[in-house]
Amino acid sequence: MMRWLGLPARPRLTVEQYAAFLEDRAALRSRMLKAAVVCVLIFYLTCFLFDLWLLGDVTMLSAVLRFGVMLPIAIGLLVYIAGKHPIEKKEIAAILVALLANVCWCAILVSSSSPGVLTYFYAAATFQMAITIAAASPFRPALRASIFTFCLNYSVIWFLEGASPSYVIQHLAVYMPTVLMTLLVSYQLEVEALTSHLQMQENEALKRELSRQNKDLARLSVTDPLTRLANRRGTEMELMRLATDVPDEARRVVLLVADVDHFKAYNDAYGHGAGDECLKRVARAMRRALPMEAHLARHGGEEFLAIFSDADRDMAPTLAESLRRAVRQLGIAHGFTGDRNTYVTISVGAVSGTIQSEGDFERLLDMADRALYAAKADGRNTWRVSLDEDEARVVA
């Protein structure tokens, strides 16, 4: 029906979405409802002056109903709204109080014999405005309340002093447009609130998705796609972390460079697919062999780099041997080594020192490379540790 009138359709929310909608607007809605109740109450009590002017014969009844009945009830409503109650119940309570105020007002007018009562009854439209626009009630409760006020007012109108069918028709000509316009406003306000909430939720979901994708991209930018280890950029980030976040740990570092022995021959003989699988297995084995806090990265091709911070220098041989043994125990056959070894192995160069600047890292990396070359020259499947400018050799 709303589409026939050219109005936007009410968004359809799931139970969870509607619960989130109510929760998100509860605090603001409570403040708005409290302000509306205060304003309407002041207006309602001020109308006592109109009662004195137009309905002088029911002044006492007006005072009792407005100040003795409605004022305490309205104060109680304000206390209820200030409490921790569901916003839907607060809205319904406000509507019920407005309807009770309408009943009291009708009782005042029905009890009066003043000729001004017919003129005064045109103010019935203000109750329609109160339950729809002032209270900004949800459309469906506002519609039900509008039906109630319509039935109430047009039941009472026949008992007013001097009422006639022509008067009722004239009154309807004023009242009905008010009802229709206020209900349309109520509907549009609710549609706008629901639409705004859905758009906000969609924006939040989009932000979360973009954040997740950015994190994924950031992770991928520092991750080697084949081995799932860090790449060179990942190593740069680790060095930056050590230098800025934990400089004390960067003062004592063990750096290891490992290279798969005769990998080119393996790749040529068994194919690139087998070569990639070999590198992945080697990477997993080395990752398991190192402590979890150690940084392990693919440094390029078949070369890997490990950084273990806050480590004693005598840990270098232990870590190097752990890597060598882990790869050898994989038992990956390699029949094209050109020597007596017939399995995939690695050679490792290790060094200990400090990494507090890029220059420190480059110096340690150069020393580890020279130790690696020494291990290669010594027959491979072994490791060498570089101590400052001297190299200590231990054959595995």
C-alpha cells in the first residue's frame, strides 16, 4: 500500500538486525523521548489557562485531572524512561500516558456546558500530533494509538454541548488531514531511521572487510607465496620491530643463513614442481626445528635466513645443527648431488652479534654468508659459525 502512495518501502530487518537497531538507538531515543514528554507535559498543563477561559464551569475538574492525575503520572513516566528498560517499552508507556491525557481532556470537555466547548474540541488534533510527531513513535504503535484516539474523540464528540452532524463533519475535515499527515510523517521517520541504520551497518561491515583485506594484503606483502615463510620485506619488518619495539633483544642476536645443497641439480633432474615441493618441505622442517619466537624467512631462491633475538652467542652452533639435522631427517632422495650424499641437505652459516641498525644487519649477514661459503667448501651438509672476524669450524 505504501508503494501505491509513492512512499519508500519499509526495510525488512532480521530479528538480529532489529535488535541491533533498537540497541544502537536506545540511549539517544531515551533522551529524545524524555525531552518530548517534558515539552508535551508543559503544554498540557499550560492548557489549563484555556480551560479557565473557555470552560469556566469545569475549572476544578480540569485542575484535578491535569495536576492531580496527569502530572504525577507524567513524572512517573519520566522516572521510567530514565531507568534501564527496553526502549520499546518506554515508547509504549509514553503513548499510553498520551492516550490517558486524551481521555482526561475528553472528560473535561464532556462535563462542560460552555458554548466554547465546540471550538475547544478542535484541539483534539494536538493529541494526534503528540503520539506521532512529538513522541516520534514507531509507525505501528502510532497507527494503533491513532485509531484509539480517533474512536475516543469521535465517540465523545456526540456528547458535547451543542454538537450536531454538520459540526462533526466540519471537525472531521480538520482532524482527518491531521491524522493522515502525521501518520505519513511517522512512517517516513521510521523508514529513514531503519534505512540509516542498515546503511551504517553495511558501512561498518564494508570497513571490517576492507580492514581484513588490508591485513591480508599486508600479510601477503611480507610472505613468500611458496613456503608461507616471511620474505625479504618480512625480514625488514622484523628488523624494524627489533630496533624500535625491543631494542634490548636486538643487542644479542643469532643470525643463520641456510642454503639447500645442489638444489639446481635437483630442480633440473626432478622438475620445477618437485623442486617447489622440496623447498616447502625444507621450510616446514626448519620452522619446526626453530623456537616459535625465532624469525625464519625465505631469503631468495633456495636460501633461507633465521634471526633469533635475545640469544646467547653459544646458541649459534645448537641452532645451526638443529636446522641441518631437521632437513637431513626428511630423507628426500637426491641422486644427482655428484658426491656420496644421496639426500637433500642444507649448509648453514651462523653468526652472533647485535642488530641495532641496518649497518649491523648487513655486517652480520656478510659474516654469515662467508661462514656458509666455508661450509659449502667443506663438503656441504654441515655448518660453520663466524665469530667476529674468525671462523670456528664444526663438521656435522
